[in-house]
Amino acid sequence: KGGQWNKLEVDMKDAVGTYKLSGLRNYAGGDLDVNMQKATLRLGQFKGNSFTSCKESADRTTRVDFNAKNILIDNFLDINNRVRSGAGRKTSSTVLTLQASERITSGKNAEISLYDGATLNLASNSVKLMGNVWMGR
């Protein structure tokens, strides 16, 4: 509790190659900024990822930003889903920004779910989402 006010920054702007982020479930730790401008980022290859914001005593917007050369979504990506004790736990709002200098793609079995209070920003020269996108879950 209380970690949702912290910010985590990952500065790998000179890294090249492919990096995988999988199994980051119910991330509610506060803002997350991942900078990998020259690399490919695969989100959710074996397990999905979910990012959310807990509503404690005050509204809080969690901002999650990924910046890479290419971003591939392989599994599920949940934005602002309920966490911890489920239905009894309130969420605030989460803004997920995927920024890729070349392309953003998702496989045909990938699912992106935007729950109430979620915002998804996609910024790239090419965006091709072949899987499902669910809004207002």
C-alpha cells in the first residue's frame, strides 16, 4: 500500500535487440516509463500484462509509457482492471501509451481490454491490431 505514488523509470534508450515483458500482472505501483528507442519490445509473450491504478482516498491517474522501435503484443494486455480483492476494490484511471518509431502490432490471438477509466494511446508510423480490442469492460 502506498506504492502507487512512486514512479519507475527504465532507461535503455541505447539497447538493441528484442526484450520481453511477460507476466507483469496487476501492476499498481505508480507511473512506469520504459524507454527502449532502438529495441523491439514484446509484451506478454507467455503470460499477459495488466496495468491499473488503485483508488485509495484520492483519485489517482497512473501513467504507463512504453517507447520502443517496435512493440509487439502477443497475449493479453489489460488496462485499469480491478486488482487485489476483486469487485470490492475500486480503480481510478490508467493511461497506457505505446509509442513505436516503426510499428505496433498484435497477433491474432492477442487481446487488449480497456476497463472503465482506461485510456490507450497508440503512436507509430504503422499500427496493425489483428486480435480483439475490448472497451468498457
